[in-house]
Amino acid sequence: MARLSLLIACIVVAMATAFAPSSTPLTRSATALSVNIKVDVGEGEPIESALRRFKREVNKSGHLMDLRAKRYFENSQDRKKRKIVQARFRVRMERMNARRMRKQRT
């Protein structure tokens, strides 16, 4: 159990620093994010399912997507385009979820 939690902690640290540029540790870079993701591993739970849940939580938190977006400079026009695409996707997903919920009620 202790080895598993140590393994998950190491993976969190590795994923948090994987996309950060190698700069001096004294300055806080624009890509530095505080990652606070916890996955409680049940007794006798396989490591594969715990890792799968961890990856899902990392994806839901949006840290990696944010780090990838900040990897390169993005001017204001590109930022507007990206935000418009994200808003379209968010509205589409909300519509899909609403439709799914209506189907479940009937």
C-alpha cells in the first residue's frame, strides 16, 4: 500500500514537471502549476485501475492541457480563436449531456 502511494506520488511529480521548461529553479515560470490530484487506492485494488483513475483525474483537471498551451507564446488572435473553439466544444458537450439526461428520464 505504501509503495503504491509512493508510486502514484512520483507519477504526479513527473507529470507536473514533464512539460515545464528547464529554467532556473529560483524563478517561477509561466508553466508552473500547483498540482493537487489525489487518488485513494483501495485495499486489494489493482494498480492498473488506480492508474486509470489517476489519468482520468489529471485529464479532468486540465493541468496538462494548460501546460501544453503555455509551452509556446500565443498572441491575442490565437488566444481568441482557441477560446472560441473551447466554448463551442463546451456548449456541444452541455447539449449532449442535456439530451442524454432527457433520454434517461423517459
